[in-house]
Amino acid sequence: MAVITSLNALTEALRDGAPVHKVLIRRERRDAKVAALIDLCRRRKVVFQLVPAAALERKAGPRNQGVWAEVSPVGFARLEDVLAAGGSGLVVVLDGIEDTGNLGAIVRTAAAVEADGVLFPARGSAPVNDTVWKTSAGALAKVRLVPSRNLAQDIEKLKKNGFWVVAADRGSRVNFTDFDFRGRTAVILGNESKGVSTLLKRNADQLLAVPHSPAVESLNVAAAAAIILYEAYRQKKQ
């Protein structure tokens, strides 16, 4: 079971029909957000309980937002599900993202730009845990997450299904705004310290850079993801 301790993430998870099994709410907290949360629990027929602050602290820790919820593990999808669903024609490929905060933020962005799915290594990647729920603000329920046993092979499958594959690479001379994202596109984003692996760069059809001031060595991967994916979304909506 996964756990959610963020009030906003829990509210959004309930709105999206996530498999929430049990909710604890600090009895002393009485405000509009909690009232809305209780109403959602009742409408979704989710068991909730008002508990003393000390009881909640034992579950959620001393620095909590007044809630604790138990959620079934995220239901993962297959690449075939993503390809069959169609949709926006935008897929995100994560090459070894290790930080759960970055993973959650990228999933949130992927949901916002209507990505068809997010591929990530089944091993050697950040776990989908409470931090990811929190930083994604509950968006895990809105995006198809695809654990991949072999990213290189899955990228070849995407190509065979008409996807043009691009990879974020600060060494590229091609600005991401000069790329045409209107067709089917898979965007590869790399590890926080190593970037996209050499193998996946070779498999990419195009490397794209996000220009920035030389005073900054590099962008955080979640920030780079947001910039590139919103440009893709903008072009697709034109």
C-alpha cells in the first residue's frame, strides 16, 4: 500500500477516483479544505475517521498536513495500452530518474500536457511512493505509467508506431523550440547527474537543447521537462 499525507494530493486523488481505502483526519483541524475532503470521502464512499492529533502524528509523523490515507499501489500500464489508446501523440520516457520529487513533478507536467503515457525503467528508478504522490499533487491517477524492462526496445516499438524520438541534451545545437512536435513524439529525459544515456541518445532521432544563461551549469530535469513538454503541448494545440 502507498500512503498520502498531503491534503491537496489526497483531495485530487479522491476526485480522480484513485483507490483510496482509508482516511484519517486530524480532529482539531476544521476548515473549508477539510470539509471538502470529508464531503469527497462520503461521495466516494471512502472510510474516514476523525482522530486526535497524537494519533495522526503516529501515522503521518510530526510534520503533517492533518491527513493520512492508505492507497492501493498505482496500477501500471503496458506500452501496448498507450499505443492503443491514441490520444495526444506525446509520450514521456524517463531514463533513470532517481529523485522521487523530480518523478512526481514530471508526472504532474505529463498530466497537464495530456501525455499518453510515461515510460520509466522497472529497475533503477525512483520508487512510486508518498513523495511522488505529494509532488505530483495526485496526478498519478491521470497518467499511464509504464514500467519498462528495456527502454531501448520500447523506444524502437514507439518508432515502429510512427513516433519521432527526441532526447534532451544540453550539448545539442538544436533549440527545442525549433523542433516540430505536432506529429507523434516521444521525449526522453535523463538522469539528474548523467543525463540521457549514450545508448538512448543513439536511438533518438534528434537531440534537443534548452538554452539558458551560462551562469547556470544545467537545469533541473523536472524544470527542463516542463519547458520542453509545454512547448510540445503548445504546438499540438495550435
